[in-house]
Amino acid sequence: MAAAGHESRPDDVPWQVRQTPAGAVPVYILQFDAAGRLTSPRSRDALVADAERATDVVLISHGWNNDWAAATSRYDRFFDRLDDVLRTQGPPRGRPFRPVYVGVHWPSTALVMPWERGPDIAGGGDGLAGELAPELAALDPDLDPEERAELRALLADPGTGEEGCARAAAILAGLPRDADDDAAHAPGTTGTDAATAAAEAPADGAELLALWADARRRLAPAAVKPGGIIDEDEGAVGGGGGVAGPRAAGLFNPLELLRGGVRMATVRQMKDRAGRVGSAGVADTVRRLSDRSAARLHLVGHSYGCRVVLSAVAHGADPSRDVDSVLLLQPALSAWAFAAEVGGHPGGYRVALDRVRLPVLSTFSAHDMPLTRVFHLAMRRAADLGEAEIAGRPPSRFAALGGFGPQGLGAEAATVAPMPDVGGAYPFGGAYDGPPREIVGVDGTWCIPGHGEVESVQTAWALLAQIQAE
């Protein structure tokens, strides 16, 4: 745990020094803005200098719905569990172990998933514009000033309702999409791949409005708890007791379509932001660590944080050396992200498999409601409308990796079910003599009860097993 009496501030260098079974371990926090620009260069430089004396660097990224307090608390809990398994399982054998820990903080505004919170009947005069202020703030960078003003006016007073929905959908259909769709093709590509990415987005407002309405119909049968895409996280908007199903909130009410539609738009935009943070900012830090130190590099992501770390690995030319391991905890990205072919292209993070020394570990859980029931509805195209039924299998090619495990892979992939408890074996390392794997899907249904509940001794053991592997 952190040194006693230490009040950690964002600009501390290092942010903490933890007293662990491996000794005193410095912890750095690197902050990035919405465009992926590093805003804490002094911390980055000190980290790189420390890494030159370290044997291992563990870099972890939070996902959506984590403010500063929630993200740093998550990191503290995860490293506490890592300390627990270090005490019982020990450090790597046959080599020194002097780790450095790094947490990434990026602006992932506290938002709620579509229809997970009922309307505020006693809301203020701003109507939906006031209720959806965090969501609108997340969309602002991708809208021009006239569109921002018109969208807020529509939400404050949607007029006849149907006309307001149609106009809002037309504005949101024009939001730019990053060209690195993880379901379609590799990050950073251009030309025909960029055109393919544009084709994945709704073509116009009418098409987007149809997606909103269809998503509400498909979500209607199940009541859902209030909360965000990470509905267990601290800082999530709309917590509290009770259960509110979409049907009770007014399934075909135009105001509900607007409320859910704006939230669906933020799902995609925050996905794009995670990719920008990874490819524009974290990638540079990973390359500096790779070039300037001999420390083994271990990357960990949760939810959209998996997109952050994978974009860092996959972006740009081949690095000077491979990352040693990647651990994806309930990844909010396409289950086909590593496939050899999907829609005429390799999966968007296929290239990452060639840049990681050990097999990528990726957890999934049947208890992850956002990733088994909602995620694909926000990510899909109109052409996927007929594929969005859920019957114990991935509903479409936009199904989430953290809900259903890796898809579209052959012998290069393996599934471990159930997730090993502390001390259990993973299919890699010196004692493993089976066929080589590039990605291992890990069924954590028994020990991952929800999307945000990933700081456990089992997930910490998955990381330590990677650290211990030869």
C-alpha cells in the first residue's frame, strides 16, 4: 500500500511509493487530454528514468466512467490485490524483480448507458439538455458551434417530439468517426479502410433514428440497474436504489428516444477518444520505455482502457522490441478485434498479436450486462439490425470481447474455462508444452460478477502469471 501519511497529488513525482512484498515500488500517473496529448511530461520523464533501473514496468489504463478519484482508487485496489498474490505466490524465480507501476488517466466523463436511468420528472427548465449535460460535454469537441447550440435547443424544447428526434439524429449522424474501427481494420490505416470506417457509421439521421428505436425495442424486456457502462464504478452518474426497465420509462416516447440516442452517441465517441489517447499519447510513452530501458513491459486495460493499451501497441511502425504481456479486463471492443479476416479486413488489433511476446489474456463474463446486452447495439451499422438477437452467442460482429470472448480465430487462440484461481496454470510459460497461442480468452463468469468488478486476486494472479513467465 502507499506510504503512510502520503497525500498523493496529480503532480507528485512519483505519485506514490508503495510498500510491497517486492520492496518500495514507485507509482506514476500519466495524464492525457481528450486529444491524447500528454499533460504531465515531468512525470513521464521521471518514469522513463526510473524504468532504466527497473526489471518490470506495469502500465494500467482505466476505461469509461472514471474520474480522477475513481481511476486512482481502482489502481490502488488492483495493486493491493497484486500485493496479496505476491505474498502467497512469490516474485519471478531466477531473476531480480524491481517493478515500477504506471497508471494512465484520461478524460472519460462519468456517463450513463442508454436507458439505464429513468427520466428526471422534476427536472429543471433546461429539460434533457440539463439532464444530459455530461454527455453533451463529451460530444462538444466533435460538433461545430452551430450544431452544439441547435442540439441543446432541441433537447431543451423538442417541439413536436418526432421532428426534434429527427433533427437531433441528423446532427449526431454527422459526428466524425475514427478510421480505426477495431471490428474492421487496423488502426492508422487510410484510403479504402477509412472509407470502410465511414460506411460503418449511420449514413443519415433517418438511419440513426431507426437504430435508436430498434435498440430500445431490444432492450425493453429486461429491467436494468441504474448506473453507467461501468455501473459498479465510483463516480457513475445516476446511482441509487431501485430497478428501472426501459418499458417503464416510456418505450416509444420521443423524449426517451432522444435521451437514449444522445447516450448511444457518447458510447461511440468515448470509444474513439480511448483510441486517440492510446495511439497519440500512450504509444509514445511505451516506445520511450521500450527504447530507453530493458525492463519487461506489462500492459493492463479495463473496459475502454483495453482500447487505450491496444492502440498504443498497434499504432505506428514496429517497435524496437515487443511488449512482454497484455492483460485485457472486460474489454469493451469488438470480439472480432483480433480475427484474421472480418468484413474483408483483418481485425483492428490483429497487428498487436505480433508485437506482444506472450499470448494476450482477455477476460469475459456472462455477468457483464453492458457488454453482453448493450454494447453491440451502440456499435453496429443499420445492416446489423437483423443480427442483434442474443441467444447465448455473439449477437453481431460488434459484440463485445468482454462479453463473449475472442471470435474469428482458429488454433492461434485458446479459451480457459473457468478462469484459474490463484496459483492455477495458464497456457504459456516455461512449464507449458502445448501448441503456441497468440490470445487466450479467459471465462471469468465465476469471479467477475459485473463489468466494473475486476480488482480481485484472480485478475491480479493473471498478471503475476504473465510476469512470472519466462
